[in-house]
Amino acid sequence: MKDNINMARSYAILWILTAVVSAASLNIYKPLPKFCDGHDCPTFTILSTGEGYEERLYNATKYVSTILSHHTYESAVMKGFFRLFHYINGENKQKRKMEMAVPVLVKVDAGQNHTHAYHTHPEVTMSFFLPFANQANPPEPSDENVFITEVPQIRAYVRSFPGYVFTEEGWIKHIEGLRQSLGDNSITNYEKSYFYTAGYDNPGKLFHRHNEVWLIEV
């Protein structure tokens, strides 16, 4: 009888531990930043903060991406968004639909005129962060212009700001503000030929909007 009681206790303890581990696994990405507004988004650690920026260490992750060559920022964003939206809406080889995650990340090859707006860029890459459920095994794209990007662990200098941004000029204002905040300090060694814009909200969200610009450390 005593052995049976001990065995029952052991099973009970094992069940509790399993439940705790399972719960921890389900919440491995929680809590997410408030600005993700309940959507899946990349996880990161804040390494340092400065006036108007954060230095973040992002964990390795996957995005679905598309490249547009010789476009203005605005035309690339419009065309690229629909390519990627079709992918997450089931136009992939597995016909699998996915939830929208954030951010919508745009990498701009700035060329020689990286401080000026209203010009055609050699290359613009738009990416959607893939939801956690699809990170390990994302559906294979059926559009030859869409591909999966595996982003390694990266350090980024990030400037956040609210409101709407409708043009590249609006983004560049904040990119230049971030560059000025970083200055020429030797500890801030970032890629000068590219910049990133990150949008977190759908167009219908009127208040408490969150946007970011990124400069990636090299």
C-alpha cells in the first residue's frame, strides 16, 4: 500500500512538472513588447540605451522576403507588401495560411545617396516576420520572387517613434536623427550603406502607433 502511495505521489509530481514545462514552453516568447500589440514579433535583449535610441541584441529568426530592384521606396513597399501578403494568405506550396506577425521590415540599399529621399534605389528588400508557429518549418513559397530569409543573431541601433509615415522622406528624418544620436563614437560601428524601416501597425490603427528605424552593427 505504501509503495502504491509513493508511486502515485511520484506520478503526481511528474505530471505537475510536465505541466509546468509545457506551460513554460508555450510562453517561451512571453511577455512580448507592448508595441507588438499582441502579434508575434522578434525577441531581443536591450544592451544599452542612449538619447533617442536603444542598442538591441536580436535572436536568430526567420522572415519571408522579396527583393525589388530599381524602385522608389514607396513603389517597392506597395508591390512587395502584396507579394508577401499573398504568401501568408495561403499562396505557398503547402497552401498554408498564417497569422500576420510584425514588423514589416524594409531593408534599403541606399547607394551613394543614402541621405536623400525621392530617388530610385538599387535594391529594396521587404520582409514579414514569420509567426512563431512557422519559424521552424515555414511553408515553401510558390512565387519565385518570394523566399525565406534566415537572419542570424544581430545587434541593431533602434530609434522608435509614433504616428504615421507615408513617405521615405518621413523615415529618413528619423534615420538621420538616429545617426546624429550615435555620432562618430568608435563603439557604434554600423553599416552605412543600408538602413531599415520597421512598421508594427495596420493602416486602420489611429492611435498609439509604433514605428522604428534600424542601423545594423557590423
